[in-house]
Amino acid sequence: MAQDPRAPHYSPDGHWWWDGTAWRAVAAAPRPAGGLSTGAVVALIAGGAIVVLVTATVLSYLAFMRLDASLKSGNTPTASAVPCDLLEHTQVHYHAALQILDGGTPVEIPTDLGRSSACFYWLHLHTGEPGVIHVEAPDDRTFTLGDFFGVWSMWSGQKELIDRTHVSTIALRGGQKLAVYVDTGDGPQAYSGDPGAIVLKEHEVITLEITPPAITPPPAFDWPPGF
């Protein structure tokens, strides 16, 4: 029996519906969206985060190992080619002394100069031994007062200068002069050259006086017991 064309029915292609009075478009059935599913996207993001975390961890570890090796080898940080390390291979150990006077008043030199929680510079001071420069190195090389001030600069993070017009952070003003004395055991001797070029020697006393007033001869250095 033939269907009444006026009765509700679908069009042959299934895209239209006759409701008895008019054709209505048939809503398309939901189809999966192209691309990845939500679960796949979440998995991809999680995987990427893991890769980033692992990469950061590896890079941090490598950086730490390089720093550790660098400190142990004495390569960095350096000040005037004076390394900072753990002093594991010290073959040379001697002491020189430095005293600074500004207008007759002693200038304090930090007794932890050249030492940190990570390493010791080959030129450094110790607590309770003001002015005593420890020279500790793996070989018998020459160190100068300029080397010591280079270490002082690296340690303090500011320019600690030594020349005829500067001592540490002190800049000589008009009318002031720098008097330098070196005592290697035969009494303080006036030194007229570049103060930074003075070679550090065992039990040597270096005095830097910003004058006036001039204290002549300079005060004797008070070596701590045991030196």
C-alpha cells in the first residue's frame, strides 16, 4: 500500500522531515571532533611537563657539577689570577703583614677577607689575626700586594684599589700623600715605587700611611702568638 505523501516522513536522503505541513531540516547527529580526544590532550600536556622537569633537573645537576669541579680545581672565581679553592694541595704557606694608617688612625682590615663558605683564596686572612696575610698555594709563585687587593675586591664586591692616590676605598685628597714602608726584618724602609708591585714575603710587614700626619718610623706590627 502506497504511503500517503502528506503523512509525516523523512526525505529519501534523510536530511529533511515532513511534519505533515512543512519540511523541517533534520539536525545532524553529533560527530567526533577532528584531532585528539580530551584524554589524549591531557596526556600530551602531562608528558610535556615531565620532559621539561627532567630537562631542568639534568641541567641543574650539570651546572652544579661544573661549579663544584671549578671550585675544586681552583679555576674560578679568580682575582688577579689568584684562585679560590679548598686548599687541598697547599705546598707553600707563609705569612706577611699589612697595616694601614689614615691620618694616623689605623684602618681595620676584615679578618675574614678572602674566605667564604665555598672556598679560600690563596691570599686570605683569619679571624683573630688582624692584618696577617696567609699565603697558601700549591706552588711557589710570586704574589704581590696588588694581588692581595685584587682578592679584596673580589671578596668585597667593590673596587679596593692600591696605587699612589688610592688605598682600598680611600681616595687621597689634595695635600695628602701616601707613605709606604716595607720591613723584611731589618726595620721599616721607605718604598717609593708602585705599592701594588711589592712582593709578599715571609714575615714581611707592609705599612701604608696616608699623610699628614706622618708617623716616622711607622708603628711596629704586633704579630699574634705563634708567628
